[in-house]
Amino acid sequence: MAVSTPVNQPAADTLLRIYEQILNEINEGVHVIDANGMTILYNRKMTELEAMKRQDVLYKPLTEVFRFPAGQESTLLTCLQTGKGIRNTRQTYYNGKRKEITTINHTLPLVENGELIGAVEIANDVTKMERLIRENIQERTGAGYTFADIIGNSASLQDVVANARRAARTSSSILVVGETGAGKELFVQSIHNASQRAARPFISQNCAALPDSLIEGLLFGTARGAFTGAIERPGLFEQAEGGTLFLDEINALSMPLQAKLLRALQEKTIRRIGDTKDRAIDVRIVAAMNEDPVEAIAHQRLRKDLFYRLGVVTLLVPPLRERKEDIPALVDHFTRKYNSLFQMDVTGVSPEVMQFFYQHDWPGNIRELQHLIEGAMNLMGEETLITLEHLPLPLLRRTPASIVQPAEPVYPMPEQEKSLREVMEEYEASYIRRIVDKHDGNLSHAAKELQISRQSLQYRVKKLGLRRS
């Protein structure tokens, strides 16, 4: 029996135009490359997701247009190399304008007559979604940061992150210790948002911001008639019910007030000022301080029993000078942040500025670096690179002439191409070994010269596998 041929079948070019129109109307990004990694199809939604023009992407090698973080590769190219599909994979990369893009992808190989001829990626934007979720969390709880916002891959930082993630699983009290500007509240908010209390309030209070006479009522609340003008008002403990109460600079509280705080922690009850009844509370307390707890106890700025009660889990946030390998990532993060706010297109910092950043002590830590980048970008015109002339004049006056006008590179170039992290680790190991040998293996003396704690030096010696030469 003869098979009839369809009447009025559209021509091939007509079908192609129909397919292209359909692809441009769907709400997912579609990106197709051929067997050579060349883009051959790029729909309208993909141009929106990646903030690129079709003519800047079509018929060009993928790797010439987009940049992927070290150690990661395009899911499209991975699919092309392996011939295997990749589903529901989150990918963060940079477009041709160095803007960060985050998508969730389905990536599939394209096969014709048993031969791999390309790969297709179907992408959904999660950048805006994550921002909306974060804003919603912050509006509901007061905490907007998560562990994904903590920038840096140094071992010392990642150890603290790992411990903080583990601590987030429980409701035990936590003491976060770190210098001013090191990012203590970033950790505290991340712990709250990773805990079972994430949907409940996050209340933050700096204990040094108010005198004891005011902060006591603010913490515990007041009863009507407790003093002239007093009204029934719940304190921060009651406002944080079911959630987290963050007390920053806990060592600024007077000793009597620290005693009342200790009682609240132990009894899990509070009493409003002027009231006669106790109120049960279910609040996780996270405290922070910017000095060594041992020093604070010795100088009677912190009760020993309160320290033991708060420090069920103690997190030591390393200062920036002890994790300088994270500086490039932080510079990139803050540059992109202020590019977005100021509508600029700054690509980074000059080698001289980066050299200065590595040699600077960073007394203000990450906050100082952030303000330095922001200030520099305020002084820029059409330049795309932050140079020494954009840094504050008082800072330049303290800058060694060898940095302002370097005669030669401070660090020797490696014999073969290596990642920045590998080069930094090699230099760190070499320098630490030299200082330790200089002091005949005395870690206390070596740590003093390196201007880091003995504990931090012990960690580095163990991590780098150093042995005395």
C-alpha cells in the first residue's frame, strides 16, 4: 500500500524560521555549539541571561567569549568532550564584559548517525532568583548573608567556615572572635540562615553602642511603672523568640550586666526591668568580641563564667593579613560590586596596587579593603584599572618607594605557568621555612617576627608539611 506524501509541506528554510521564532519566545536560554566548540545557535533569552549581543557570541569559539573560574570548565565543553549529558547543574562564570552569571543548566550532546556533532545547553537564570530569596530572608529575619557570601579559599578561612557550618546544626551558644572588620557578623548571619531557626527573627545589637542604663532595658524589656515614663515593652530576647540574638562587643557590657546575661543563658528565662515574673525564652545567643578572650578575662572586661557559657563553640575569624592569598578574590568581588552600583566598568587593579595590597598590614581588615576599593573607584574617570594614584594620599605617603616605582618584581616568576594559589603557597612555604630556621625552630619567636599567632604558625607548618632544613 503506497504511503501518501503530505500536501503543502513547508520548505526547509520556512521550518528553520519557525523553529528560530519559537526558540526566541521560550523562557529558557538555549545555547548550541558545534563539534569544534563554536556557537551556532544563541536564542533571545540567552542574550538576556548573559547580557551579551548575539553578534558577539555567534560563530565564535566559546572560550574566546566566556571566562570560567579556575578549576572549572564550561558544562557545554564538558558535555562535548565526554558525550554525556549533564542535568540540573549550577554554573557560575563571566561573560565578555566580566559580569558574573549564574545559571542552572541541562546540557545534552547532539548526535547524528552515531557521530557527536555538538552540544546544547538549556539554561535558567538563578542570579535574580537568589537575590530575591536573599532579600526576602533579610526582610523576614534581619539576616541577609549566607556561607556563599564568604569570599576566600585560604585554608585558615575554610576551616572556620567548616566549623561554623557544623555549629549551625545545633542551638548551642557561639562566641565569634576576630578583629574589627574581619567579617564576624557575616559568619553570624550565615550560621543563622543555615540553622533550623532561619525562618525566625535575627536580632543584632552592638553592646558598646549604648550605656548600661539603656542597654539593660533594651535587652530584657521594661514593665510599666518601673521608672518614670516606663511602658510595657518587650526586650531583644523576647523579640528574638525562636530565632537568634547576636550580641556584638559583648566585652563592653559591665560586669553586673554580664551576670544578668549569664543567668538568662543558664535559666533560659528573663525578667523585665520592674517586673516580678520570669518569662521563658527560646533564643540562640551568638556573641562576638574583637579581642582575645583570655586578655579580656585577665583585664576584667569579661567574666570567666560567661566566657565558658558563651564559648560552647568558639570561632576564630582570621585577620586579612593572615590570609592574603584571598586578596585577589576579594578585590574582584568588591570591584564588581561597585561597578554595579556606580555603573562603571573597572576590570581590576594594577600590579603595583596588588603588590602594595600583599605588603600592607590591613589593620582594618576586609572592611578597610572594601572602603579602599570604593574610594579609589570614586576618583576614577574613564580608566578601567585602579592604580596607585587612585589610592588615598596618606596611604601613599607610607608606601615604600620600591612599590610606587618598582625596579623589578618582588616575587620571582615561576619557571612554568601555575595558578596564583600555587605560586602563593610556594612562596608562603619558602618564607615560613626561612623564618623558622632563622629562629632555630622556635615557633614562638618565628610567629612574633611573622606577626601572626603561634597557633596560626603551627597550623601553617603542619598544613604545608614543613620540616626544619
